[in-house]
Amino acid sequence: MDYPFSSLGPSLRILALILLFAFAALGVVALLSVAALPGRIARRRQHPQAPAVNLCGWLGLPTGLGWVIAMIWAYWRHPVAAGSVAAADVQTLAGQLDRLEVAVTQLEQLSRRQTP
């Protein structure tokens, strides 16, 4: 029995080799993207420990457990750092400031009327 595509043999071998290298490169790119994922998530969420999350993601990828911990850490709700104010607090403070400005303006007008 003859192989019907025997003349294509060398070409098919070269094509198989090219596809093998392409899939290997694609696998490396996918692995690097997965390793960097916790760090990117932490930076996007403005996590205060984003560099540590990134490092944990890269070092934890070979075992898998460290990478999972890095993913959880990237999504973990962190408390607001001391000295910073949350957005809701800023809105509350802005409302209080507006009310105080109105009250001061009213007091100034009242004192001008009472002064001879």
C-alpha cells in the first residue's frame, strides 16, 4: 500500500515543526499572562500592596497554591489607609462644608443688620 501523499512528506514535516513552535510560543505567552494576572488586578483595584501581590503571583505559579493566594489577595477588600478618605466620606464632608458656608453667610448678614 502506497501512501497517497508521499510527495508532501517533507512539507508536512516542516509545517508540523512550525505549528509545534507556534503552539509552544503560544503556551509560553499564556503562562506569562496568567502569572501576571494577580498583579494587574491588584494595580487596577489600587491595592496598597500591589507589588507584593504581583511577586506572589509570579513565585506562586509553579506550585499553583501561591498563585491562588495571590488572586484572593488581589481581590481582598483592604481597609482604607490611615490619612486617606473614602469617596463617600468626601461627599459627606462636602455637604457639611456647603451647609457651614450657608450658615456663616446668614450669620454675617444678620450681624450687618444689627450693627448701627
